[in-house]
Amino acid sequence: MTGASHPTCRHCGANLEVTLVDLGLSPLANSYVDPAQADTPDPVYPLHARVCTQCWLVQVDDAVPAEEIFSTDYAYFSSFSDSWLAHCRDYVEQMSRRFDLGSDDLVIEIASNDGYLLQYFVEKGIPVLGIEPSGNVAAAAEKRGVRTLVDYFGEALAQKVTKTEKPPALIASANVLAHVPDINNFVAGIATLLKGDAVYTVEFPHLLNLIKSVQFDTIYHEHYSYLSLLAVEEIFAKAGLRVFDVEELSTHGGSLRVYACLEGASHPEGTGVAKVRANETAAQFDRPEGYMNFTGQVETLRDGLLAFLREAQTKGETVAAYGAAAKGNTLLNYAGIGPDLICYCVDRNPAKQNTLLPGSRIPVHGVEALRETPPDYVLILPWNIRDEVINQMADLRAQGTRFVTAVPEVRIS
């Protein structure tokens, strides 16, 4: 997506002349480092979010091929968040009721990860097919009884699936639409799979919340796009899809669940569509003014976090981090934070333990490290599961450890 003077929009091809925020050079957010490679510098790539003033798709430059990000040993497993699993179980209950799904139907999930969602359809006796590009997480899904096809989704794969599978009643994808470099090809694949009144639901963090709550740490290379309903409706319409309902969710700092169908399907438009459209119009998402001034807010957040960490250091207080999350790596690398300010990080995912965070080189341990060497403060990097983490660590809190989040500002509890 590189033009002569400006990058060009991955959806409509227009020149990208407006910047949302430029976060400089950053390593890949999920590329955890083997301690044996501690002295080898991370490859770094530009992390620059831009706004298309034609279709209003916010996007980062194509700095890294998808194959380098979603490798065979992709480190993100969805099942390590209890609150996310509860959200998925609730989704399955809702969709099963709303669309009267049963044993004669097929549910397809794109980017099905370790079977975290489809396992609940399997429990109900509803046939499923997961499509997942990363072999290691797909293997975990198969162990859960989730039939999984290991491949990248797009129009070509959709054509193959139509030859081997019955038409799905429901297609789901959560937090994947932002991850695809060729968003037009992905959406064309959805249109290929849908037949009749079949439904596609897609969940993604809402750009409105990213901007309002200064969630700049959700910007990283594997998130190619930052989505508004305005941009999604435009992209879907070009592929022959119609948005017929929208729900606002609390997940991932504030997300949308968009319901789409073929243009000619019978689903009436729900009230949620007009509400979110109105919210985005009020935020001036259909003009450049809606995207200005974000950089200044990001710099203020960074400076507030650094001031807190340096004050703790001056007082001889220790700070550890919870959650080796991609968003945390964006935050740490943009702010230039390393082991001098945060002594270690913990994570429940064994795939991330006994590694170093990319860029910052902060060591990652299992969660038990917090109890073995209790810090004065725990900085919760995945701030979207703040309450869940604090509840898990009630014993530490009772002993005097305090919990901190940095987005949208430093908050200590």
C-alpha cells in the first residue's frame, strides 16, 4: 500500500494524508524473545496509524508481512482469560436462541484460535468448523473437539469451503477483521460463504473508544485496521453485504458486535445501527477534525506513566507488570520503559513464560512470581481485564500490593 508520496488506503486506494498517531519504530508486539537471544536486537518497524479521508478506514502501514506475525507458533491463546470465555459462552447462548440454531446447522468461525468459542457450540450438538492460520493453536482446538481447518481465510479459501461444506447458518469472527492486511479479500470471502438469510457476526474494538479513552496501546503491527461502523458499512456494502444490527459491548475496552447479511436477505434493521451511526457522526468521524489532537493525548498519557514509575523508583518501591499482552508491549516500547523501571512481568500463558518482552526485554514469569517476590505495585498491562486481575490477586492486595492501570490515565487502587 505504498504510493509515490503517501501510503494508500487498503480498502479504497486513496492517498493517506492524515495521521492519527505516529508511534515511531516498534518491534512486533507478540514476538517474545528467548533469553538466549537477549543480546540480539529486535527487528523494528514503523508503527504509524493514518486516516483515509475517503472511506474513513484508520490503518497502519503495511510494514510487516502477515506470515511473520501469525507464525506457526503464534503466542496468543484466547482461553487464558476467564472473562473472555464467559463472554463467548454468552454469545453462543444468544446466537443459538436468536437464530434457532440446531444440529442441522453449521457454524463457522474465522480465526477460531484454540477453540475458545466453538467449544460451546460443540457442547450444544451444533456442528462447527474453525478456520485458523496458526497450527499450534489449531491443534489445541482439535483436542477440544473443534474441527479446524488450518489456513488463511479469504475469497479463494471460501470458494474451496463451499465445495466441501454445507452453507453455514452463522459465521462468526471476533477481533480478526482488524488483523487482515487485505480486508477487501476477507470480506469478499464472507460474501461467498453466505447464502439466503445466513448471518455474519463480527466483533472488533470500536475506534470511538480507542480515541475517547486514549487506547493507543491497542495499535500494533498485527492490527492493520482500527474500525468504525462508518468504515465497516462502506467496506461491507462494496462486497454486497448489509449491516442489520449493532450491539455495543464492554469487551476489549469497548467493542461493537456487527450483524451482517447479504444485501437481499430478510433481516430488518435493528435500532442499534442508527444509535452507533449517530454517535460516530457526533464524534466527527466523517471529517478529518474527528481524528485531530490524538497525538497530544497519547504523549500526556506516556508522560504520566513515566512520572509514576520514576517516582516509585526514587522511593525504592518495586513495580511488576501483569499480562504480557501485545497492548502492553506497544505501551512499554513507546514510553521507553525497561527492566530498570519494571522488574518483571507475569502471565498465565505458559507460551509466554520464561521469555523476555520484545523491545523492553522485561523478563516474563508465571503468575506465582508475584507471590514469591511481592512488588509494591502491579501495573496491569491488559487494562481491559483490570477487575478480573484484581479479584485473582485479592491476597496480594490484602498484604499491601497496589494495582495500577495507565489507560486512559494512571489509576491506582
